[in-house]
Amino acid sequence: MFNKLLVALDMSESCTDLFDQALALAQDTGAELTLLSVLAPDYGYRAALPYYPLITSFPTVDESALKAYQQTFQAYEEKGRERLSSWCDRAGAADVRAEFAQVIGDPGKMICDRATADSTDLIIVGSRGLKGLRKLFIGSVSNYVIHHAPCSVMVVSQDTELLPEAEKASSQVSVA
């Protein structure tokens, strides 16, 4: 049925549940897992890099803020690699072949590009259930992936705090 699964994971706590569901599917189908984390290049950007306009039309960046941003981003990258590595170890312990990659870029595009390059059979991605103006301004990675993926996409709902207690025990899953 499935030979290669691409699991798109971020740094949120709900991704542990997403990983667990992907691992269970890989065990049931004998598929290989690729765990992918896409770091946005502007992580902490607005808070860490204040621009100072000059009299000219070119803005400047405070050097100490730039250094702080670089240190924060490095720590963010390292935490992501450690988390992905621990998930790979868990997959190996469950007799599932797994590899991980962490890249920097636009999440939706990078997920679809990796799926194409790896000849992925199924992309598993989480959705936080953004609605209205938040979805319009922030965008939706899962929505982008659904419309641009080269293969099937399974969207796992991660919006557990809005669900009634009875539904929290089992996540909602949809396949596009």
C-alpha cells in the first residue's frame, strides 16, 4: 500500500501525537518514514531584529540584535535536530526504517519538493484548524500541501483544545 511516508513535523507539542500516528501507520504498512522539519528563516525575526531607518532609504540592523538572533536561531535548529533524532530512534526501536531532515525555507513548498524528490507515497501533515482572518494572514501549510503535493496527503487535526472531551481521545484524520 505505502512504501514511503513523509511526516512534516514542527516544534509544537502536538507533533508528538502526529509522529505516533505516522509511526503506527508505518508499522502497519511496512513503510519507511522520512521525518521532515522545515524551519522558517524568519524565526524570531520580528522580535530580535529591530531595523533602524537612516536618513537614506536603506534600513540598518543593530549588530547586537543580529548576534542575538543568530544565537537564538542556532539553538532553535539544534533543538529541532535533537527532537528529530529522538523520533528516529523511537522508530528504529519499533523496527521502522526512518531518516530525518531539517531544512530552512517555506514549509509548504519544501514539504512538496521533498515528497517529489523522494517519490513519497503519502505525506502526513498536521493542521491546527486556523480559521477566518488568522488563516488568511498566517496561511495554512496543510492547505498548501493538499493543493500542491505530488501524492496523497493525510491531514491530522491538532486542534485538540477546541474539541469536546470525548473527541480529544481520538484525533480527527482526513485524507485528501
